[in-house]
Amino acid sequence: MLNLKLTSFDTNIKPTWCPGCANYLIFNSLKRTFLKLNLAKEKIVAVTDIGCCGNAADFFSVYGFHSLHGRAVAAAAGIKLANHKLIVFAIIGDGGCYGEGLTHFLNLMRGNHDIKVFVFDNYLYSLTTGQYSPTTPKGTVTKSTPNGSIEDALNPLALSLINHATFCSRVFAFNQNQLNEVFEKAFLHSGFAFIDILQPCITLNKTQTMLWYQEKIKQLPNIPQTKEEALKLALDEKNLYTGIFWQEYKPCYHEQIKILKYKTLVNQREDIISIQKFLKDFS
Ligand code: SF4
């Protein structure tokens, strides 16, 4: 048993999120999960994106990589392939994941890369002071849509279900018990785990407020038995169901690569992984 406590995962840099932001709750729940699962700090890698949640790697006392906008999921998959003994998770906002990074998100879930993807989904680009994002409900007035957004909102949960993600979930950030339970299951899952975290941006989102969420959020009574049932619940626009929508077991991407069967890529012979011979072609 490791001798860790909740504060063992803190750095000496204090978060600068707005007082009352749900990011504090999510961050806390992640640390609780590491403790509960007795995960060694040196085995964990947090890959962050750009956005309010993007500076979280500074606050976690684990390995961290701050990626470019929309690239956190791709960077996480690359780190996992380089050393599949590590526990790798991505922290990314709805703009980065479903906007700039959508192709990475979809194609990596198809491969069942063994990474955990936590999407801080507040229906806005918040760091840039509140422009609409792919998940902003149609008609919402934001800084960039003064007459209301025109597009229908993207449905990330339905996308994950039909694109073969092996763990699909949606949670509400202010339901701490739900966060703890789903986060734990996501880290225990072998394969691509997707967690869409609904959270009101209390500073900038004046339409999808706490009250708006409270009226729409419902908890799934249990994990749906079929994908059709899961999809039907994910497509419900009147209610926002939360919980685990789908979980199945399939071999992970790295488990299907012969060269990684006995050794991690970083421990392979240098002549196999060295790029020097390729660089010579350009000299
Ligand atoms: Fe949180 Fe919104 Fe403040 Fe960003 S702007 S820190 S998402 S409350």
C-alpha cells in the first residue's frame, strides 16, 4: 500500500479558476480516484489541452504534458504507445475535443487506445471569455452568437457509442458521488474510456445555468443492456441522462502490436527505435 494522501497529488501552484467553478470538484475527484485505486504517482501521466481546464497539469503532482489546442487526446495516445505501462489520461474542454480535436477523438476511440478522456463540457469556449462551442445548444446567445447560435449541437455521447468507444459515460460535475464512482470505473477500464463531464460555467454561461441543468439531469437507473437502448437515451434532448451508457471489453490498440508484446517501445533496442537512419536521408 502506498503511503499517499489527497494532498500528495498537489503541487505548490494554486489553481486560478473562478471561485465556485466545477473544475475544483472534478480535480478533487480525480485525486480521490488515484488514492482509492492506490496508483503510484510516477505511473500517472496527465495530458492537458488549452482552455480553463488546460492548466490542470500544473496542479497535479504527476507527470504532465501540456499539449496544443485539440491535441491532448492524440498526445495521450502517443505517450501510451511509447510506454504502455503508464496510466495516461487526457483533460480537454468541449471546444478542443469536439472542435479542433474531433478527428483525433473519433479515430482514437475506434482503435480502443487505452487512455481515459475527461472532457470538461460547459458548452462554451470559456478561456477566451465565452464563445459558442460545438456542444452549445441551438439558439444560445453567447459573445460570438449575439442573435443565438444557428447550428444544432453536436452529441458527443451518441458519437462515442456509434464509433466503438468501449466505455461511454456522461456525468454531472456537481454530483460528487457520481464523479467518484464513474472516474474509478474509467481508470479500471482496459481501453478507451470517455467521460463527458457536464458543468455550468458559472461566470460566462447565463443560459445553461445550474437551474437549467438541475431540471434536465437524470441518473441512469443502470447500464443499458444494448447499444440501441444506450443510443436512444443519449439522443434524448429533453432529459440529460448521466451515468455509464456502455462498457465492453476488447483488446486495446497496443496489445495488438507484435513489437510491444514483451517490451514497451521505450525499452526496445535503440537500432529499432532510432530515427537517425531516417534523418540521414535528409542531410
Ligand atoms: Fe470555470 Fe467558467 Fe471560470 Fe473558466 S470561466 S474557470 S470554466 S467558471
